[in-house]
Amino acid sequence: MWSWSVHTEAEHFAERSAPLELERFECRALEHKATELKEELKGLSNLKADNQCLKDKNAALIRVISKLSK
């Protein structure tokens, strides 16, 4: 009877710790995903800045070509 009680306590502990482990795993996965998204957002910000720079240079070239063709 004593071994049954120990076995039951062990099962109870395992039943309680399994959801906690799953929650920890999910939390780590979400933190990892958040880090990835932050890096992607930084990359997008850099691309937007590069795009604006190219637009400005394009406008300047158009002005120069326009003045040369007059």
C-alpha cells in the first residue's frame, strides 16, 4: 500500500510538471519568434531607408537630365 501512495504522488507530480514544461517550452518558442520578428523589422527599416535614398537620388538625376535636355 505504501508503494501505491508513492507511485500516485510521483504520477501526480508528473501530471503537474508536464503542463509547466509545455508552458516553458511555448514561452521559449514565443521569445525566439519575437526575437526573429524584431530582427526582420530592423531589416525592413533598413530597406525602407535604402529605398528612400534611391528615390532621392533618382529625383536628383531626373532634375539633372531635365536641365541638360533644355
